Amino acid sequence: MAGLGAAPHLKGDTMKTLIATAAFGLESVVKQEVINLGYKDIKTFDGKVEFTPESIFKAIPHANLWLRSADRVLLKFGEFTSTTFDDLFEQTKALPWADLIPEDGKFTVTGKSVRSTLFSVPDVQGIVKKAVVEKMKQKYKINWFKETGAEFTIQASILKDVVTLTVDTTGVGNGLHKRGYRAVATRAPMKETMAAALIQLARFNGFKRGEALPFLDPCCGSGTLPIEAAMVAKNIAPGLAKNFVSEKWEQVLSWKEERQKAYAAMKVDNEPLIYAADIDPNAVELAKSNAELAGVDDCIIFENRAVHETILPSDFGVAIVNPPYGERLGQVKEAEALYAALGRIFNPTSWNVYVITPDEFFETAYKKRARSKRKLFNGMIKTDYYQYY
């Protein structure tokens, strides 16, 4: 990293690293996904995983199409230490922005600052925007930009005076959790990326020793968990139904090729055993519709039933449960009853059971201490992921 007054970045220092952002507690899951995609030189930080692929512009579509638990993919453009606006301007301007942004490119700047001398985010955004414009003027020999072309969102993130400049390859308002199959959801839906992470933490891939391994979600809501489980079992790239902002970048030429590879990698003949149920008949119908949109309705059996009516479809399998949480007194009593019902259903059985909930009384109501538990944030709610093997 360049320090205050250090030499500016050279051209070769930029556009080598991608950042997969992650929800708190899921960094290790995203890191393992990055490893599974074949990337090396990986560094993990709070909320993000950095990796340096051999070909940055081939990795952009590959990572966006295949990462299941990451929130988005950012292109790291520059990083340096700065404590004055003049220095921020000069070091930002020194970067080769025109190597990425064309003459008609539309670019905006977002920002955040934590425990840094430059704490005014609006001022940081303005300075960075001005620096990029000045650099573009030098390159294209013009004073006014139409900004009618491809979109580029630059984020200036400052932590303890270290400035990291990134460009969003996924798209603002188009996070990786938006798979495209959930047009409508129930009142408190789980993000698709979180569901995928829970499935990976349960080490579920649909099969065991060549045989289908049953999966069960008795509180399926709009169907996110069973749909994500089916997509894993059929090796469906989670980003196939999405559009990405970097598809219009002139440097990223392999989108079509990567999509073709993803379609070819689908295991359409796989027949996983996925079971899902919910007490709300409207939720079940919605889940069926979402499964159809995701192309996995052929391998999920949906039923309208209460948790205490659950009949296990086999002697062993994997169950992941995201139950309604007990936020108020009446809900607490309902939650206790639901957890007790789960305890009666799965104890004793040969099923691996995973339950995500913020309710600290869960183990007491379930009547069994978890083998392990992991702290996660489901949206803005602090939860524990209870694991029974």
C-alpha cells in the first residue's frame, strides 16, 4: 500500500484482485466457495474475501455466476493510506481509470468511512468523483462526458485511514441474492445467499455414496431453502437467470462463454429428494411457483402441514429449519411449542438437523443441547445456527 506522500500506483498495480463481499459470519463459507471455483492467493477479512485470479476479466463472470453465498463481486482498483483531501484526490487521480471506463461510461461514486480522519462521506465521494473526471479528461481530451454508456459504480471505502477503491461488477440493487426466481416472498424471507450458506454449512450436496440424500424443510415459507438445496444438488449456477452490470463492459468478453459452461455443467438427470412443508397454504403455493421459476419443481415435494404433523420420509437425511421467531410473548409460547415438536420429531433419529433462530431458549425447548452452534446474522437479526449431527 502507498502511504501519505508515497509514489502513486503504477498501472500494473490495478485490476488484479476481486473481492467477494460476505455477510458477517459467512466469510469462511465464501472463502471455501472461492477455493472450490479454483482460485488461489486468497485473503479473508471481516465481511469480504479477496482473491487474485490469473485472468481478472474471465473471473468476473465466472465468480458472479457461481458464488452462492457472497453478496456481490467487486473489482479492487486501488488501495492507499490517506488523511487529507488533497492526497485523496492525487492518489485517486493517479489510477488508470480510463483503462476500465470508456469515454461514454456512466460512473457514480458511493462511500463509507469508519474510524478515519476523512470522516465526511459526501466530501469523500465528491473528491473521488472529481479525481476520476480529471483523469478521464487527460485520457480522452474532452471536458464533458455524456455518461450514456455502460455503468460503473465506484465505492470509496475508508477504514482507519486506508482507502480502498472498488468497482461493482454485480450491479447496484442487483445483489447476488436476487436469483430471479422469487418474484414474491412471504413476510420475512431469508436471503437466497444465506440459505445457500446454511446448506453448505450442513455439507449437503444432494447425494451420499451415490444415493440421493433426503432434505427436509418443515417451515419452508416461500421455499428458499429447498429451492437452493435443489439447485446445489443439480449443480445449477445461482446467477444463470440474472443480468449483471459488467456484461456491458467492453473488457469482459467471456460472459457468453461462461454462461454456456454453466448450462453444460448442470446435472439435469440428478434426482434429489427434497421435501418442504408449511402450515400456511398460501406460502406453499408461493413456494411451488418459485420452484417452477427456478426450474427445480420436478424434485421438490411440497405439502401444507404443521410442524407437529411431520412424518420423516426416510430413516436418515438432512433437515434445515428457519422457524418463525418468538419476538413477542404470544409468539414465544408458539415458538417454544414448535421447538418442542421439532425435538420430538428428530430425537432420536439418524437425521442431521440444523436450526437457525435468535431464540436463546431453543435448546431448552428442543430438549437437547446442540453439538455446535454458529453465530450468524439473518438480515439484521443476530441468530445462532444450532447443529445436530
